Amino acid sequence: MDRTQPEQHRLDLPQLTEHLHRSQRTARRVVAIAGAPGSGKSTFVESLAEQLNADRPGLACVLAMDGYHFDDRVLEARGHRPRKGAPFTFDVGGLVAMVDRLRADEGEDIAVPVFDRSLEIARAGAAIIPASARIVLVEGNYLLLDDPAWLPLQRRFDVTVMLDVPREVLIERLIARWRGYGMDQAAIREKLDENDLINADLVLSASVPAQFVVANG
């Protein structure tokens, strides 16, 4: 990715799909889909992959940043468990290594981890990105974060996308998420104020410009 080019383009999902199809080449490409917590990244990326695969099955696969959460045992030992989901609670080096392996495109299927939110744990080897996949959609909060630990990722992306969602919509979605996991109002408020909104505001204020911006509110 060339970070010296600040120009951004606003697209919708069909336009982004068309762009990725139109610019497709033989070499595998890695596409970053970034956004704040509650921006709907997982749902958006699933829809994007489905549309990309509609005409050419198996063209696109997904790699989620959340598979690189440090385990709770590590977070507890470091005193970071209450901030799980903050940038420093991810194995960013492991994610960089995986993106490098995917970019190498050496003709092999690659197992990737998947975060199980119901168990709050990353499951190793829970998904396979086949050798035939030509587009890997990487989704996560901090993929474009202007931070020394995360900046090495950005030169590894061929295309970058930021999901644009109003902060009030992020709050509504986060409340609905945690309510769905059985949390009461007091616990939800604490989680929002002491972790989720801190992380959301960081993404909104400290991410480098993406090549494309997609409204997802």
C-alpha cells in the first residue's frame, strides 16, 4: 500500500465489489476492511465475500483480526483482561506473519484462527483459506491504526477500506451486542465506558486514511 497517496474515494458495497472484480489479477491480493467496534465489519465482509464469490466461487476468503486475540491467561497475567479488545491485547506480530504467508501465495491451503465470541477464545486452525483464493479480506478494528506496532501491516495491504459509521450508531450496536450475551444495563454501561468506546474513539481519531470509504450505518 502506498501511504503517500491521501486521496480517498467513497463507495458502496456493490461499487467496491465491482472495483475488486475489475482490478482482479492472477496474483493474490490482500484487502483490509477496517472499522471501529460496532461498525459491522464481520457482516459487511461476509456480504462482500458472498458477492465476490457469486460469479466466481472461491475467489474470496476472510481472515479476521480477532483470531489474534491474546488468550485470557496471557491478558490476566499482564493485567490487561479488563481492556480485552484494545490494540495491545492482540498478537499483531502473529497477524503480520500470517498476512506474509498468505501474500507468499505458495500454492498451499492455509489454516487460520477464528475468534469464538461465545467462549471468548481464539480457536486455532478453525478455518481454511484455500490455495485457489485470489482475494483475502482481512477485517479488524486496528488494521489502519497509526501506531508503531500496527504500521507494518499497512504496507502489506493491496487495497484498504474504512467503514464509516456514526458514533451514535456504534453505541446502539454495541449495546445490542452485549445485551444479546445476557449482560445487564450496568455491566453494558461499564464495558462501553471503560473499554469499547475508548477503542472506538481511537479507531475514529487515529487511523490513517484508507483508499476507499464505505458508509455502513
